[in-house]
Amino acid sequence: MPSVSPRRSVAATRETRQRILERGLAIASAEGLEGLTLGRLAADMAMSKAGVLGHFGTKESLQLAVVDAAAEVFSREVPGRVRQAPTGLPHIEAVCEAWVSYLERNVLPGGCFFTAATAEFDGRSGPVRDALAGMNALWRRDLRIHIRRAVSAGHLAPDTDVDQLIYEIVGIMLALNHFLQLEHDDQAPARARRALKRTLAGAVRS
Amino acid sequence: MPSVSPRRSVAATRETRQRILERGLAIASAEGLEGLTLGRLAADMAMSKAGVLGHFGTKESLQLAVVDAAAEVFSREVPGRVRQAPTGLPHIEAVCEAWVSYLERNVLPGGCFFTAATAEFDGRSGPVRDALAGMNALWRRDLRIHIRRAVSAGHLAPDTDVDQLIYEIVGIMLALNHFLQLEHDDQAPARARRALKRTLAGAVRS
DNA sequence: CCTACCGATCGGTAGG
DNA sequence: CCTACCGATCGGTAGG
């Protein structure tokens, strides 16, 4: 007979942890990953600071967990929505459209978490910065694979500068987040789509 | 006979204030405008917190003064360097080149102050956010004027979508700052120049 | 420009 | 998961 019946079941604990992370991600997207304080998060959750901290140990662990939670949301909302798209250029177009749509729908109150957190931490050092850089690198790697496939399939020109194309796509997305968050410019998604169309058209095999 | 001989001359006080702002701008570009704390700034300046605060009154006033100082540096380094460029497309090209060069030379340790501060404050409200939004709007207005002149001069196509062009240029610059700060990618300036060339070429009168 | 404070909040710990 | 703390730091003030 196992010594069970803890105060809270493992499942309930895990659920609380997930709720904390969802709230933390929303706060961090709008107010920054450093602005996400234990006191603020605890107040939002109607918990004590110690209760929140108990799930993570340190603030840095909380920040790393929020980065992971952000990656999960992004994966679900962008690559996760286009798995059915045909390989090559159609897949790239679908990924870009899902990305624009993700920002357009304001899934997180502060826009793209990674854009905000990266700008916040790019001048620092440590595990959080490294985790953010790693996520950015992973995402670029994903893009790179799909662009290469589009070249192999003959959709894009054989001399396509893959890193140049990634650079330009990232710029279009950074601008979209910028104009949405700072100017609340509802024409920004249309501009992003136009810019993406023009940029991809310039790389199409002629 | 005026009651003069204060402890410090007006000129010396102004100079100290300027030194504080220069240091504050460097800190803020790397660690954020909120991460610029009075204690940190005072320690860097080998002054007391009260000594620093005396020049500004409140932290918010310090932040607003840093925003103004950033605008002065940017004006000097970008538009200030291309006043001799001929009106129209050559002026736009010169401005973009000065902008890339400004980021390439790492004038501020954390890259573009406005990019970092805008990302930090775009989800908030208040005078600092408003000042940053105003500076962004001023700069876009400047770009818009030069693009319109290039259209009038017949350098750019008459049906040029001015705001679309601004959007794409801003995206290229945001990406430049992103890849420089996060990846220390020394190929990023070349990519920015290539993207600018392609984008402007697409708008040239055919 | 300084010293000497203030209340509030920070991340974190002890103990239950 | 809580209460009750801790030392450090925050922005800011008083008084000189």
C-alpha cells in the first residue's frame, strides 16, 4: 500500500504550473521577461509568491520555463498549422501566412514574445539569453530547410541566397510586430503580405 | 553686483548633466530604459543617487531626457551625415547607407536605442511611450518626404506605395539590429545593403 | 553635489 | 500550498 494521498494530486500540481506559465507568458509578452516579477505573477494568480516560486525554484527557472511555453505556443500556431501544406514554395508561403496571421490575431497581448524577449536579452549573457538565441536558431534552421527544399523542387532559383531570404523574411515579421504593437496599424498585416509576396517572387525560378 | 559664485558654474552643471545622459544612453541601449536604474547610473558616474536625480527630478524625466539624447545622436549620425546628398533617390540611398553604417559601427553598445526602447515600451502607456512613438513617427515622416521627392523627381515610379516602402525599409533595419545584437552576425550589414538595393530597385521608375 | 534616510518591492528562505 | 520572514535594491525626500 503506497503512501499516497498528497494534499494535491500530481495532475493538479501540473495543471497549476501550466496556468502559471500561461499567465506568465501573457505578462512577459507585454511587459518583458524581467518585468515578469514573482509578486506580480502571484497577485494575478491569487497565490502567494512562495507558492508560485515553489513550482520553479528560482526566477531564472521560471523565465526558462516561460521561454519553453512560448515555443510551444508558437509551434502550435505557426508550423503546427501548416503541416499539410505541400513541400517547397507552397509550404514557405503557408508558414509565412500562418506567421502573419498569428501576429494579426494577437494571440499574446504583447505581440511576439520572442521578438520582445530577444530585444530585451540580446545585450546580456546567461541561460535565458542562450535559450532565446537557441529558439531563434532553431526557427531559422526550420526556414532554411524549407527554402532548400523549394530550391531542390525547382520552385526557387538554383542560385537563391538562402540566408538572404531568411534575413528578409525575418525583417518583414519584425516590422509587422513593430507596426502592430507601436502604432496599432491595422494595415500592417496587408503590408507584410505584400512584402512577402514580392520577396518570394524575386526568388522564384524564372 | 550679482550674487554669484555658486558652488558649481552653470556650465559645469550642464556638462555633468550631459555626461550622465551619455552614460545613461549607453546603459539604456544595452539593458533597457527601465533597467537604467538610478543606483546603477550613479555607481557608473561615481556619484550619489541623489546627485544624479537632482539633474532630472524623477526617473521618468531622466528617461525622457535619455530619449531626447538618443534622438540627437541618431540625428547627428544618420540624417546629419547626408545633408549634402542630392534630393530624390540618391538622398534615400545615402540615408539608408548612413543608417546601416550607424548600426554597423556599434555607436551604442546595445545597438539601436529606439529599437530596444520601442520594443520595451510599446505595450505600456505614459509619457515615455508617447515620446518614443513620436520619435518613430518623426523619422517615418522624414523618410516619407524624401520618398515623395524621389517620386516627384521621376526617380521612383509614380504609383510607388510610399508607406509600403517605408514598411520594408524599417523591416530591413530591424532585422539588421536583430542579427547584429543577437547573433553578432558580421554578414548582416551586407545583407541589409543587398535587401535595400533590391527593394529600392523594385520601386525605381521603369 | 553630499549623507542619511523613507516605504515599497525585489528574489528568495524557513518552517509548516 | 501558506505565513512570516530576510537582505538588497528600487525611486524618492529632507536637509545641508
